[in-house]
Amino acid sequence: MRPDAAHLEHARKVADAILYEGYLLYPYRGSAQKNQMRFQFGVLMPPAYRECDPYERSAFQTECLVECPDDARVLVMVRFLQLQRRIVQEVPHRGGEPRDVGALEVDGTEYTPWDEAAERQQQAAAEVGALLRRDRNVEFHIGAGQAAEDLTDAAGRRAGRLVRRWAALDGLIRLSAERVAGPYGALRLGVRVENRTAPAAPPRARDEALRHALIAAHALIGAPGGAFLSQTDPPEWAAAEVAACRNDGAWPVLAGPADCRDLMLSSPVILYDHPEVAAESAGDLFDATEIDEILTLRTLALTEAEKRQARATDPRAAQLMDRLDSLPPEMLERMHGAIRYLRSVPGAAAAGRAPAEPRTPSWPPGPPGPGAPWVPASPGGVLPGDPVLDRPPVPWWDPGADSSVSPETDHVVIAGVRVARGSRVTMRPGSRRADAQDLFLAGRTAVVEAVLHDVDGQVHVAVTPDHDPAADLQRSHGRFLYFAPDELEPTGPAGPGAPAGPAPS
């Protein structure tokens, strides 16, 4: 029995994004500084290199829980990139041996040396009952090699060639399993992937070590007929066992569509369960943490010379340039934003409703009611048609288009005190913040500039710190600090519409 083909294809799309995350970054030229240090995630170096850099890892390990019988079969697909060095050679016009060159142009197309990557895949499988008795080790070997590609001009003359060379790789996939304590009999499944390559000469530089590395290494784990438990949000009975799972250099998440329970993706990038590639994405930009629209517009703004250099860097960069150059306007429009979900508002009226009174939510928020989150006005609180291409009659991103939203007069109740524009508060940055500079704001006082509501119904309070020498300049530009209500402590109420301004000396 094998995982559902549609589910596996769904998971592979996300896995492919991981495989090429950071492979080549805007402006996609090999000469760009950011492309001189490459392959940031999931790199498993040869063990000898760790003597030079102990922070580099040579293995990753993932553990997860799965409910399955002893006769179930576990399938593991380990995927990674292997570096292959591309050398450009020119063939002399009068014959002779090809010679290495820094660049070669053939009929208007430029070729330059580059470290490409080849996709590799290794598999391991075992029956659960066998794993409970003994770990399964699967060794793999990829031999060193070389391939040549002739470059011919329009007349059919051999003008040069591309030579691709790669080094040998050795690795190990280890599968282990044990039943956890408790009445449910869940299985703790372990997958460990090791780089065991031993180069003839120990590499002393990262660029050299990458020739012997497993790059962007990750694993797709299947248990057909079984059910994996979420590592992010496990059921209460399994929480302690999930916490005891050891995950080093990888993080397992439920993969495939939302109804899929027999696939796990062990990723070097922390993801949420059932991750998906955005429907608006027109193709890979090798940087999944960026916004497609921004990268697309910046790439389209490159000069023809810069695009030419990008095309010469890597075949995938050339495909990216060609794709964006021919991108139809409607595809670009898709990237401009999408409403992932809509929630109906009790009593929501059609467009043209009478102005509503400013909302007065309390904190923490209660059940949906008069202070429920604003959504675009439409019959039934939902939008018809294509959720990607349709545009609401009222812009969801424009607070000024909804008369029920008024940042300058809205207020929020914090600890029983009405806080609005002009209120005085003490800032207490919460644990959700990761910026160390927030520590400098703790305990300082500020004045409230506005109370805002986002499209998800969350409340944000804009403030200006007291005694900030740039307060007037920041206020004129509409630049404030934003806090959740539970990060503020009222120090004085404000009347409706009280003017905000600098604190008294």
C-alpha cells in the first residue's frame, strides 16, 4: 500500500519550494553579493568539515508519533540537492582542444561558470513490526561523475561546451520505532539522515565542503493506513510524548491537504501543518519568505543587461526571466492580495448602509456581536465567484471605506478603563515580541494616537512614547508604535475624540 498519489503530489509542491529555498536570490546574478554565500537551509556537511566549523551539521534527526498497527509499512523519501560545478569551455575556430573561459557568447546567448545543483532522491522502507525489533539502516552512494553538453551556433558549428562535474556522496538513512506508554499504543517513529562522505582531502573552506554536502535535505514520511499526530497541536493525551520527541535540524509537520493524515514532511524550515504554496504564485522565485508581487516587480525592473547576466548564471534563472517577461497582466493582479476566508457579521447590511456607531470592544474580546470584525459588505457576508480574482465592492484594505471603522474615535476597554485617542498608557511589551529593543520600552509612558481594527478582528493601539524628540516628525508621517491591548496599562482615561499630542514636560 502506498500514499495517495494526489496527496503525495500536493506535499511535493511544498517540498520543492523547500528544496530551492535560497538557491538563487534576486537579482539572480552570480555576481550579486547575496549569491556568493548560498544554500542556507538544510545543509548536511561532510563530517570532516565540522572540525573547521562546529556549527555546521552533518545529520538531521526527526521523531514523530503515528497511530498504526505492527503490520503497517513506513516509507521514507529523502530529497536533497547535490552541487555540480559547471565549467564553460570554448572551442577554437581553427580546431584544437576546448579551453576553459570565464564567459562564452553563442548567437546572443551568454554562458558563464556556475555551481548548479542536481536533484537527488533516496528511499527507505520497513515494516513497523520489524522496526520495533531492530533499527533499519539504509546506506546510499552517489558516484563522482562528469557530463558534457555541446554548444553549437546557428550554422551548426561547435562553438563550445558546458562541462558539469560532481563529487561522490555517501550517506545513511536510519529508521527506528518504539511504542509509547499509555493506552493508545502510538508509535514514536524516528528518521535520521547522515552525510558520511569522506573526501580524499578534508575541506577547509565552505565552498569546497559544499561539493560534498547534502543541500536542502528533507524527508517525506508516509504511513499508508496510519494516522500521524500533529507535532504543533497534538491531542492532549499525546502532548507529553510529543514533547519528548527529538527533532534536531528538522521539524515534522502534517503534509498534503487538510484531510491527509498519513503523510509527514520533515523540513529544515519550520512550517505549520498542511502547508501550501499560495494559489496566486505564478512560479518559483527561490525565496518563499518574500512576497511574489514585490520580487516580480523588482525583477521586471531589471535592465536588459542585468536580465542577460541572470540568464547566463543558471538555467532556472533563465526560465524565471522568460516567465516573468511574458507574465500576463491578470497573473500579476492575482499577486496583489487575496482574502483567505470571510466571516459573516450579524446584521451585516448590503452596500450603502447607514453609518454605524464607533465600536467599543472590550479586551479580551468576547463572542461575535456589535464588536465583531469588519468584512466587506456583500449579501450574506460572503463574496461570489473566484476568491482569487474577484474584488469586493468595498476595498477590504481601506478602513476609510467602512463607516463603522474610525481609528480617531474608536476605543478599547483595558482593565475597565476606556482607552482612546489621547489616553495615557504605560507600555508593557509582551512575550510574543522577539525584538530586544522592546525591552527599552517596558515601563515607559506613551500617548494613544489611534485604536485600529484589522480585517481579522484584532485590535491594535497606536502610541507615541513620551519625551520622544522625533514625536512630531513621526506623527506627521503617521508612524507610530503598535501594541496589543494586553501590552498596555492605562494611566489616565480620555474623553471621546480627545486630541493627541506630546506629553507635558
